[in-house]
Amino acid sequence: MSRENVYNFSAGPSMMPESVLEKAKREISDYNGSGMSVMEMSHRSKLFDEIFQASKAKLKSALNVPDNYEVLFLQGGATLQFAAIPLNLMGQGGSADYAVTGNFSSLAAKEAQKYGRVNIACDSSDKGHSCIPEALRLSADSSYFYYCANNTIYGTEWQSVPDTAGKTIVCDMSSDILSKPVDVSKFGLIYAGAQKNMAPAGLTVVIIDKSLAGRQADICPSVMSYDTLIKKDSMLNTPPCWCIYMLGLMLDWLESIGGVDEMEKIKKQRAGLIYDVLDNSRLYLPHARRDSRSDMNITFRTGSDELDAAFVEGASRRGLLNLKGHRLTGGIRASLYNAMPMQGAQALAEYMKQFEVEHHV
Ligand SMILES: *Cc1c(COP(=O)(O)O)cnc(C)c1O
């Protein structure tokens, strides 16, 4: 198998656009006539600082980030933020409201419990995380409301930003950032592991309202203090230099296709190709409720574990890779992140229809 005949539906790290990889390949050993790879540069050098500032400016522009927000480029993955958020924002002996709509928000809520009181604002686990709950139970004295915008494992997505009547909103956007416009001003903090829609694994992006910095608990490690990281412009220690450079290439590519406005149209159309097959099928059982569907991760099953396995196996033989569902859910999951070409979704839709004809009893 080679790149030309493969579509990679991995949930993350995920596929990147061909043109981005080609550009990185051309520059990998000699960046812009410097005689150095980006991987070999000091993070304190002028040359790297230009790359760093350019990626930051491009991200701010792509998401229309207001000036009172800071963009941080950090290590530790989304998972580190599960702890950093309460350590910075809960306040001494404080509390926060968490929406539990899947695996990652559940983990985030459990981590936050180590540092303060957690009020579960809603919980979809009794419905197998197949939908986004409508009502939130917010507590009067909590410091923030936390939710995960797109549930990567279960394939559900919040269709709009919830109304919290002014309470600070913190959001994990790891698996749908840059797939549509967002009104950053509605959030106190947005964060995302880069490996789904932005860059290779190793970079975490935090977008924070600067007025929230400086409230960290006494025990908050310096390397996790937003206040310190803002003051040091993400360079308290060595940032993930290569990933920050790759993010710049990804953002150039995103801009070249029309930015997040265009991406929103593309992702709806792309996911629609698969949902059309699911909605007209007598074989496939979609996991997510219709009003809660994700355009990034589509989860379904055939009703039989053997047939699910045959589906995944037959798909890989055709170059449709990594369609096996997460171990928590089983079944099948197709991740259609920004870099997935329309042809990839078309090829999958065709395969699904053919598989149904061959296997429907
Ligand atoms: C992948 C993912 C995570 C975990 O990210 P890491 O960078 O591996 O810590 C957290 N939240 C969501 C929504 C994800 O998709």
C-alpha cells in the first residue's frame, strides 16, 4: 500500500494534507536557507521566534481571536489540561461545573475532583453517551463551566455553545477546532491537543482570556501556571518547536482553501455523505442521536461483532484504514478531520453501500 491509494480515518493522530507534508519534506533538513532543520534550532533563536510568532498570528487570524486573549503553545497533551484547568481556575477550595458527555469530559471531571468540588452539570452516560443533554444544572458559586465540544469516541458534538448566563466557559475542542468558526469571546478558555485537526502530536494549544490568569492555586506547578506561561510567551521551557512549525503549514493550507468558513461547508458535506448512507440503511446502526451528531467522528455498528470486524477488514484491503471503533464503544468509527478529502468520504460511502448489499440478510 502507498499514500496514493490510502484514506486514513484514524481518530488521532490523524492524516495531514499532502501539500503540507510535501512542504515539510522540502524544508526538513534546511529551513529557508538557514542550513538548519527547524528540529535543530534553538527555541530562543530569532529564526525560530519568527516561526513561532507567525504560527501564533495565523491561528489568531484563523479563529478571529480577540486581543484580550493569549494563545499558548504547550506540551503535555489535552490530558495535562485536565489538571491545569482546575489548578488555575477553580480557586482555593472552589468548585466547577462539568458536563459529562463522553470519555474525555469524564476523565477531566475526575481529575478536577482532586483539586476542588465538581458539580456534574449533566451526564449522558445512562444513554451510552449517544446524545448531548439539553439541560444544564449550573451551581451559583462555581468558578467555571466545562464541556467537551466534540466527543471523539462516541461521535457526538455540541451543536452550539451552551448558554451559561455569563458563567466562564472552558472548552476542550481537541477534535473539532478549526472545523468551523467559533466566537472565541464566548469562552474563558479553549484548548486542544493538536493531533486531530492542527499538527502532529506533541503540541497543545490553549486560548485564554488573559483576565483569568493569576488565579492559580499555591500548589499549581509553574509549568502549568497560565500566568507564568503568558508572561513567558509559552517559553518557560522548550516548546514543541517542530509541531509549532507544522501548525503554521497547516494554517497556510487552511487559509488556501478558504479558512474555517469554507471548512464548515466542506465538513458538513463530507459527513453528510456518510450519514446519508446510515440514514438509508437497513444494516447499519448509528450510535449518535440525530440532533447530536458529530461531523468529525461518525460511529456506527452492524449489530454483529463479526460483521463489524469483516467491515473493518474489508475496508483496509481497499485502503480505507483505521475504521475500527474505540475499545470503549466497539463497532466502527470513521474520523473525518479537516485533511480528509471529499473523495475519501465518497470512497467510504461507496464501500458501505456495497458491503450492505453483500451482507444484508
Ligand atoms: C484526543 C482527545 C483528548 C486527549 O488528548 P491527548 O493529547 O492525548 O491528551 C482529549 N480530549 C479530546 C476531545 C480528544 O479528542
